[in-house]
Amino acid sequence: AMARRNARNRQPSPSPPPLPRQHAPPDPDRDFPRLIIQFQGMHPPTFTGTESPTAVLEWIKELDKIFSVLSLTQPQRVSRAGFQMKMDASDWWIDYWALRPEAERNVLTWEHMKDIVRDKFLPQSFRDRMEQEFWHLQQGNASVDEYTRNFTRMSIFAGEMVNTDAKKARKYLKGLNQHIRELVGSHGAMPYADTVLRAQEVESCLIPIAPVHSYYHASQTTQTAPSLISQSPVIPQTSYQYPAPFSSAPPSS
């Protein structure tokens, strides 16, 4: 019995569980050649510096779309954007880059580069006009999505008007049509992204209703009026034109 106990005591203890495999973090420099191929496969636009102000904004927007799906670092984005500059724009960027100290070049981001490009190639008169248009921007007959696109496009010229998320949300809400604005605003203050989402949801719940006169006209000129009436369409109050209230005074003799 003593020998058996000693044998059990001499058995090796179970080995510890294996450590989980450590995956090396992605190496941006190693992946850069592959990302360049993907970048060029998306047919990024070029920029010569002689385009209209609208084309400058379009060039920036297209690169934004490409960068949103590629895992490029900020220096790589700046490098790719600079590579897409040709002719006058390329000459200007090469000179600008050469005059920057190395410490500044190392921290330059794509967002900052966009500001530099806009300052250089968008005339002050154009920026002033866009700022005024943004100040008076209203949804009007546009859909919420169209209004949002215009708001985004013009907001880059708004400066301190929308330099915080709260200011941006308030300005966006103010420009919505009244019936949408009131429903969205009833939820209280929200971040800008949530305000846009709520406006889209409200709009999707609104069903366009034919004017009252169209039903009246159909009942006078066609035989399908009873079926229209039987459907009991919901007509918004704003479709009616109510007469002025009757006066309580007796008619004059």
C-alpha cells in the first residue's frame, strides 16, 4: 500500500493549458502594396487645379468614399491624394510639401489636407456664397435625404455656425419642414446623426394623400367614384379650405 501511494505521488502533474495564439497586429507598411492595387482598382479621380469649385468638392468627396472602405493610415491617405494631383495641382503640392518641416509632414491628416486644398483652390467669393446659402438652407420641396446631402456639402463652409455636434444638430433641425421638425423635435435634443436618422424615419411614415378636389372631380366625371368613396381615404386637414366663421350678429335690414 505504501508503494502504491508513493507511485501516485510520483506521477507528473498535468501540463498547463496552452496559451492562446497571439496574432500579430496588421502591418500597414506590409499591406500598403496590396492597398495601392485596391485603391487604383477603384478608379480614383485626378485633380489638375484648373477645375471649377464644384469639381474640387467632387474630387474630395470621391476620395472620401474610397478611403472609407480602405484601411489606409493617415500618411498613406495623404500620399495617395497627393499622387492623384496632376499638372498645376501637382506642382503646387510638391512645393507645399517640400516647404513643410518633417515634424509637420509626419502628422498631416487627410482631414487637414482637405482644408488646405479648399483654402487654395476655392475662391473666397465661392466660400462666402456657400456660407450664406447654408445659413438660409431649408428643406422646402426636397426629400430628407436630399436636404441632408445639401446640408453636408455646405456645412464645411459654415465655420463656427456648426463647429460642435450640438450646433450642427440644431441647425439641421431648424431647416426641416415644419411637420417633420415638430415630430423630430418632440424627442428632445439628440446628436446630429440621431437627428438625421429620426427625420428619415418620420418622413418614411408620411403617406402622400391626393388633394380633395381630385376626389370631387372623379365623382363628377367617372363611374368609379363610389369605389373611391368606399375606400374612405384619409385626407389631411390642410387639404381643406375652411370658410371664415359665421357672424353672430343678425343680418342688416
